[in-house]
Amino acid sequence: MKPSIRLTIAAVVTVLLILTSIGVWAAPSFQGTVPSIPVTGGGDCSAGPIDMGTALFTPQSASCKITVELVEDPVGSYVPAPTGRAFTGSTFKVTADPKETIVQVCYAYPPEFVNKHAKIHRLNENATPAVWVEVAGAVIGKGTICVTSAVGVFSLIGDS
């Protein structure tokens, strides 16, 4: 086979591959169709704290199973922050078996959160409509804010 024929075939195949890859990669009808992977952590409570990046969840019992899941859209999934307040940190749903499990929740607490009076809130799903309620007894120190509470949905909420 002549070198010019090989070169022509290679050029045609290259052009076809480029056109196919552009159509597959950037097709507008396929953008945003891949779901995001949920961020979760958990397991046996005796394994210790569950580090979710911006928050640390430590079960206060050694005999339970716990799951912590990042809530991507707390307003869409639950309810908005209280009037005049905003979600300052991530929202996490904590479930456990048994349901009465107590957990220590610690969020990263940089200096700018102090000025926003950010506090850890737990969603009261028994109220109609559901409301965010500040968890009492917060301890702030060494760059964290920590509370101890029954499992539930937690968020760091501060002034908007």
C-alpha cells in the first residue's frame, strides 16, 4: 500500500474520531444528566467519629449503626433557614439504629462564622411545618463548634 493512501486513511479516521468525540462529549441534550454521587459515611458506632469534611459526628454509644449523609439542597429537601438567617455550613442527615442514639456534632468554625453568630440547628420534623431549632449547649473553641443531640438533620445556620 502506498504511503499516500495510508496517510489519507489515517486522516479520514482521525476526522471521524474527532467529530464523534465532540458529539458525545458536548451534546447539549446530555449535559447535566449524570447524577451526583451522594456523600455518605457511617458504619458501626464503635469505629469512632465519622469525618464528613466540614463536620465530625461522634456516636456516644458503642452499640449502634450510624449513617451520615450530606444534604445537597436543604431548602428543597426540607425547609428554608429561619427568617433573617442563612445556611452557613453544610447540612447533614444523621440516622442510627437504635433511633435514640446520641451523637456529638462538631462543625468547623472559622472566625467569620463568629461574626455571623452561626449556631448548630437541628430540624424539628415533628412541628407542622418543620422548623430549624438551635441546639442548646454549644461549645465553641479551637476552631470548632460542638453540640450533643439525638440523631436528626443538622445544619450550621447564621445571620444572612
